[in-house]
Amino acid sequence: MYLYCEVVADPGQSPLRLDRFLADRLENASRSFIRQKIDEGLVWVNGRACKASYLVKPNEVVQIYQLQEPRAIEIAPEEIPLDIVYEDADILIVNKPAGMVVHPGHGHFSGTLVNALLYYLRNEPLFQQGDFRPGLAHRIDKDTSGLLVVGKNESAMAGLSVQFLQHTAHRTYLALAWGQFKECEGTVDANLARDPSDRQRMRVFLDSDVGKHAVTHWRVVKDFTLVTLLECVLETGRMHQIRAHLQYIKHPLFNDARYGGDKVLRGVNTPEYHAFIREAFAICPRQALHARAIDLTHPITHIPLHFEAPLPADMQQLLTLWEERVATFLG
């Protein structure tokens, strides 16, 4: 057997079932993947295989093994259609659809953006090296749609990485959030770190010594009273930043299951309104978040660049539904 990954339980963690512990800690691992590994005896705690019901305690080391040598598991190029917004000799701008995982990971070693890039750019030296994250200087969540920039060679990749590290590349998102905002614009400046009670979520920590500095600027684009369309500009680029920041100010993203937005948080308590929300959730069965624009400097020519991607069909239909029907429920 060969070690696949290792996770250490937090010092203050309460005893937690092994299958639940791994589901909370492994970002892209499905429950079926976890159950299969446990049933095959490939999940060990403190040096021995354990059942799903084993209670993981503070500081215990959980290891997942695989039967093949690590180098035998390769990220294969796959001929997957890409929506390419721009391309030149050095960079590529891709409009990622919602539902596509960006980086291969636990339980997702095919069908990802990286698999697609490895095929599309298979003749570029950088991509022939089989890098786990070829050319990508940033990422967006699986169920977020929108723009990603890819470096096609080492020089471009290095130049892009510096821009994202120094926050000189700017990303603009469109987000549909629950509730009405009192101000037309604002900023959330609050550190983010993994939530100790749910490791797949991020949480705001007001203690400046905890988490990483994160800043999100927001502006109201369209006020539907019960929900609001926002433009969000990232000053930093932390995991789940917009999702966690909007939850913190009590305006979670519409239909964001991980951050509490998949419930009826505003509106009237009538069967008709609840049916309307169910219809809205079905139209956009994900968090209503789209990476609409990106501004950066070309890493080789140093020319300022701006790219935009239109709202995908699900979010456009969702906004049309609110536009047409919201007055019905305002009284």
C-alpha cells in the first residue's frame, strides 16, 4: 500500500465518526469514495485500519492509502469542450461552467478543468510535464461559474503568480444574496480560516491572529427587496471568500447550501412563496455566484487587459424570475 493523504485531527476537536470526519476535512471527497476506502481497509487511524464508526479524537492521525504507486496515478488529458474567451502565445482565459471542478483531488481525477487543459494545451511544454495544477495561478469553486486565467509557459505562469500574490490582478463577481442592503456599497474586512466545526467551510475570525486577511468590496447592482444582486470585487483571494463574507454579514448567497443560503431566509410564509423559492432553486441549483470579469497586466507584454464573461443561463433565468415575480410577494 502507498500513502494517499494524511489528516491530523484538531487539538480541540470533539470525538467524531471516522466517515464524518473525512467528509468534513476532504474538500472534494464524495461519501461513496470515503466509504469505499474504509470498507477496503485503506483508512487507518494511529497505525491500524478502522471502521466508519470509529470515533476520531483530538490529535489523532488519519491516513488514507492506495494500492497503486503514487506515480501510477496520472492526471490524464481529456477532450472536454472549453469556452475560451481569449488566447495568445502566453495566456489563456477560460469561462468555466458551474459544476466543473478546477483541480483534480479526492474523488475527482477526471472531468476537471485541468484534465481539459492538459488535452487542449498538450503541445505546450508546461503541460507535457504532467503538473498537478498546470498553468493556474488562481481558482474558483466547483459550483461557481466564470473566468480563470491560465499561463501557457513558465514565464507567463510566474508573472501571473506574482500578480495574484501581490493582489494587483482584480476579479469581479456577480452574486445574488439574500436580503436587502441598507447601503449602496460597502466592504467586508475580516480574517478567514477553516471552521473548526465544519472543515469544508470557511469562517470569519475577528481575532487578527487567527486566519488570513481577507477583503471583499461589494456594490448593489439590483435590489429585488427580498434578494439583491451584488457586484463583488476581491482585494484578496481566499477560499470561499465571498461566500463566507456574505454569510458573516447575514446575507448568504442564494442557494448556497454550505453557507445556509439554501433555505427561505426572506419573504412571506405562504405556500405560494415557498413554491416560488423551490422553483428558483431548481432553476439555479447552486450558489448564485459568477466570476464575471478579470483585470490584469499581461505577464509578458505588460499591457493592461480586461475580460468579461456574460451571466450563464441559469443565473440569467433566475434574475428574470425574480424580476417578473417578486412584486407578487411584496404586498
